[in-house]
Amino acid sequence: MALLLALASPLGSASAQMDFSLDDAETEPVDAVDPTEDTGEGEPIEGDVIGDLAGGSSGLEGETEQRVRRTESVEDVYAVQQIYALRLNRVELAPSGSFTLNDPYASHPAVALALNYWFTNVLAVGVSGQWFQFGDPQTRESDLNFFVRRSTRLGIPVNEWQVGAYLNFTYVPFYGKFAVFNEFIFQWDAYVVGGVGLMRTRPIPVIDPEIREFDFQNRVAFNLGIGIRVFLSRFAGIFVEFRDYAFLEKFENLEVSVDDRNNPDRWFSNSTTFSNNATVQVGFTLFFPFTFEYRLPK
């Protein structure tokens, strides 16, 4: 009996040690490790993320700086150049010479002069005129007209022009600059011009030149053109312009009335003809006053 009691007592103590009760858990705490405590070498414990964040790890700082650099935006700054030559509230004087392109039977060279006032920087109103009566008008008829008359026994009616005067409007839709030899920079603009006016014309008598003699008469004329102007300075430039003048013209009558040959009413043709004078004008331009001031908005 005593032997049985001796054997049972160790089993009981063992079973008491195997009892995982709440009291045992509370009475045996585990020592906590301070994450900020040094390991003896002056360095934080490896793998401690919270410590790295609190202490400001140099590796994370480098990554953050790189991340900030990647998100930085680089903005280009452009300097807008002021317009080289302002036209606003300036007067333009433009002499030129014009040459006919579309008349194979007679040439109509002229000297021209335009006067414009620019009430905005791109819009102008002005007047222009052309004078055709210089030199010898008889030399303006081409050889083609003479040879046709002689070979076919047919007369081709030809008119001569005296003067033209017009009221015009000008609009500048484009302007820019270009470089020459990578050294010189020139400013240019392109413009559209159009207007209405009068032309004085008369037929050259070729059907019955012994009797017929014509006086100049007024014709309503319209004009439309485009041009390019290159500035040599802030007040001077050169331009090339293509302009078409359109008007209703009366030519010499191709028939001769035997009974009423001296009647001037029989000298003109019965119908009018729509005529075009396509010209190229080359000239230079001057702006007054020579100087101007920029007025920037406040």
C-alpha cells in the first residue's frame, strides 16, 4: 500500500505541472524586447521596420528623394518677341510698278501709288491709283496682233488704258520671320487687298482708223489681290503683289457702216465684254511716323 502511494505522488505532481491554466500564464511573463534598445554595437535591430521609420533610415530617405525627383515636372519658358514693326495708327505710302500677265496682244505697264491708313494692326483702308499713259502708246501693241491682222485679214480690237483709281481694304492674316545665311533675320507679312473704283479706257482704232477716233470713258472696276511684304527696317520694306482688275469693257465695232460711217454711235460694239487685267506689282513701302511705342496693358 505504501508502495502504491509512493508511485502515485510523482504522477500527481506531473499532472499538476501539465495544467495550462490562466493563472500560470499570468504568473510567467516573457521579457519584452525594447525596439529602440541597442544590441551592444550601437545599431538598431535588423528587420525592425518601425524603428527604421521612427529613426529616419538613410536608405528610405534616398528612395523618397528619388521618388520626388521622378515626379518633378520640367516647364519650358518661352519668350514671346514683340512685333517688329507695328502698323497701328500709321500711314503707309507704297509706290510700285505693275506689269500685265494675261494680254498677248497689248501690254499695259503702269506706275502705281497706294496710300493706306492702318486703324488696327491688321486692317487698313486706303486709296490707290495707276497711270498707264507714259512712253509711246503705239509701241505697246504686240507683234502678234500685227501678224494676225496681216495674215488673216482680220482685225483684233485692242483697248488702251489711261488711269485707274480705287478705294481699297487690306487685311494681314499672316506674319513671321526668316533667316538668310544664318546671319540676317527679316520680318515678313502676307496680306489680302481688294476694292472698287474706276478705270478710264478707250479702243485703239484698228478696223477703220481713218475715220474713227475714240475718247477715254469711265468703267467701274473691281480689284482683288494678295501680296507679301518684307521689312528692311521698322518703317521701310519691299513687296511683291499679284492683283487682278476686273471691269466691263467696250471694244471697237468689227463692222463698218457704209451709209453711216461717221456716226460715233456705230463705232462701238453692241455688247460689253468682261475684261481682266492680271498684274504683278513690285515696289517698296514706307510707314509714317518712322518710330512708334509699345503700349502694354496694365
